[in-house]
Amino acid sequence: MFHSLKIGDLTAKLPIIQGGMGVGISLSSLAGAVAAKGGIGVISTAQIGFTEADYDRKPLEANLRMVGEHIRRARQAAKGGILGVNIMVATKNYEMYVKEAVKNGIDIIISGAGLPTELPALVKGTKTKIIPIISSLKGARVLLKLWDRKENTAPDAVLIEGPKAGGHLGFTVEEIQNHEEGVYKKEIEEIVSLVKEYSEKYEKDIPVITAGGILNKQDMEEYFSLGVKGIQVATKFVTTEECDADYRYKEAYINCKKEDIMIVKSPVGMPGRAIRNDFIEKTLLGKVPVNHCHGCIKTCNPKETPYCITEALINAAKGNIQKALLFCGANAYLEDRIRTVDDVLGDYFG
């Protein structure tokens, strides 16, 4: 039996967040559809303006403009449902993206790929809820303590992304390879216990949400038994009609085998999980020259980066598959057909 998910004064009928996937994989179409069905729909702001005519010349302006535009489009589709944006901490001009989302009335900001230490100050005095992504008890301790001491606040929810998740992962390659499910679940319980301390201190309910390889209702209920109040799912929404990605990207999931999914090095400085293809093979042989810098990641030096992650992810979104970085979750190979958002939600709440 499932329950609603309460995050501050927001209540999602279904305790599920659709994971934010960039570049261009979860935009207004997917987010609006999930929100309309009672879940929480999430738009990824990563290079969100890539379809705009002025993107190559003025990437920041195009991106900020389209943050507002996709929030507006998603609102029209969401039928009053809850919407969030995923903004990576590693994003150059991170603060500007946060402020743009808040200005456009976003309900929730979810933030990872680094610890979002400055997030509370950026949303102070607004109704926008904030959810940090963490991967370990250590990370949770550091961030909660910092927000408590520096900002006198606590998150509205905490999202744990596990080692089976897609895209960028908050683990070392060794931790991913040596992952033990029992140890991981014990750590989830410890994070739930830690968050409860801050929940009591600030006299507010702070739900813990978990993500990474959650396939069905049985998996979901197992996590609920650990004290988790919600789940985040991303990979299973890629192969839906409503997903914003090109059809060929969706087909890459449907056609891949388990052995095609691998851990790759990302210019962001974190490991990532992706589908092996011609592009991945090329990166294994050495650096892929950067033709044009899009100013996407704080730490990126175009002369030293192994490849341009923006270019690789835009190729994925546009369906230029063999020149693309095809991020995916550990269970992407299980997707065997194009479905609908309703079908995916039925795997958990049907």
C-alpha cells in the first residue's frame, strides 16, 4: 500500500519523483505528463537552451530563457501537479539557474553533482522547496551540518542516489564495482535516522527519497520498509512516448544488452553510467578534440577535458547515437518497448 509524498506544503498523490535527465531528455513534455498523473515531474536545466538559434553564440542567455519557457510549458500540461527542476552544482553560473527557476515559480529544486552548499541562501524567502542529492552518510552529515550552522535551516527532503542510478554517480569506480546491497540498505537506514534528528530540531517532516535501479512495486516497498518515504525513477521514463528525447535515443535503451552498459569517465569529474557505442570506444583511445566550448561546467578546461560532454549529450538528445554519450541506469537493458508514463507508473502503483 502506497502513501502520498509530502514535501513541506506540497503533496504528491504518488510518492514518486521522475528523475531529471539532461541534456534534453526530461524537459516540459515528460515532466508535465508525470506531474499531471500525480507524481513529481522534473525538468533538467542542463544546457536546456540547446535547440535555440542563438545557443552557440549565447549559451547562457539561451539556457536561462528556456528554463522559464519549459517551466511554463510543463505547467500547462501538469494540470496543477508538482514540478521541479534538477540543477547540477557543477553547472557554471549555478546561482543564475537557481534564481531563474525560482523567478518562474518552480515548486522544487533538486541539486546534486556536488554538494549544494549555497542553495538555501539562493531560495531564502521564497516558497521553492530544496532537495539535495547525496550518495552517502558522510555526504549527508557534511551537508546537513553545514546548512544547519551556516543558514540555520534544513532541507525540505533528502534524495539518496544509489550506485545503480544513471548519469553521474557520487561514488568512486571501486565503490560501484564492489557495491553490496545489504551494506547500502544499512546506510540508507542510517541516513533516515540522521535526517530525523534535523526533522526534530526544525520541527518539520523531512522525507528521505531514494533512487537507483528501483524496478517495481516490490523494490519500492522494500525501500519504504527502511524508512524511505518516496522513490525517484529516471531510466524507465526514457522509453515513454512522452519523453522529450529523440526516438533513436529511446531505441538505444531498447536495443542494448546488459553487457553494453558500462561505467565511463566524465569531464564533470565523476564516474557516469552509459551505453557502450562508437563514441565511448573513441574516448577510450584518447581525448576527443573540443570544437566549441559551451561554458557548461565550472571545472572544465577545453584544452584538457577528455571530450565535450555538452556536445556528446546534445548528440544523444538529437538522436545522433554513434556520436553521443548515452547515459542510462544499470537496468536500462530491461526496457523492451516504447510505453507511456501511465504504463511506468503502473509498475509501482498499478
